[in-house]
Amino acid sequence: MEKVKVTFEEDEIFTDEEYKLVLTVVKRGFESDVIEAAKSVGSNGAILLQAKGISKIQKKFLGFSVDPENTLVLILAKNELTVPTIKAIYSVVDYKSEAHGMVFALPVSLVAGMDCEYEKINVE
């Protein structure tokens, strides 16, 4: 496999954040609700990670403690879609619902490998 040389101007890239990573934690089985809500406002593409929650509330099954099973849904959203995406997701999977959803966003400094071209990255 041939290596690709990637160069970029760090000062420019890390001050111009075009994307946010919208993370949603929901009870397993509610992933499609999150994805459909995000799509309804124009965000698309998601990565699902299966996870086990650690909380004060544990269920007992035949005498064994069972941790809640959750899914982490990661969506890379353009800045202008971040707030609408969060609102849409939380409207269908809020913490008081059966999904027990939690949603937040983190800044993304650099994006590569998507369908869009990032002009400040030169690949040789």
C-alpha cells in the first residue's frame, strides 16, 4: 500500500472549524430515531458504536447486575446544521423518554476522507 503525503497549514485549519461532532447516547434500539431526526434537518451519515452504560441505576436479573446497553451515535454536522440537528434529535429521544437520550456537540478541527474537499489540505 502506497503512503500518501499530507500537508496542511495548521494555523489556518485549527482556527476555521466548519464541522461539529454531534454525539448522542441512547438506549439500544433507538438508533434509527436519532438518524431519522438528524436527516430531517439535513444532516446525514452516522456511525453507531455499541456501549455499556455505567450508572447508579442497575437492573437485577436472576441475581446478577445488568448494566444498561446503549448506543453512541456519531454524526459529523456542518456548523449551521449543528443546533438544528441537536434540537431535532433531542425532541425525539430526550432523557425523560424511553430512549433516555443525551446529545452534545464537540468541535472538529480537521476533516479528511469525506465526500467534500478540504481546500487547506494538499495530498501528494
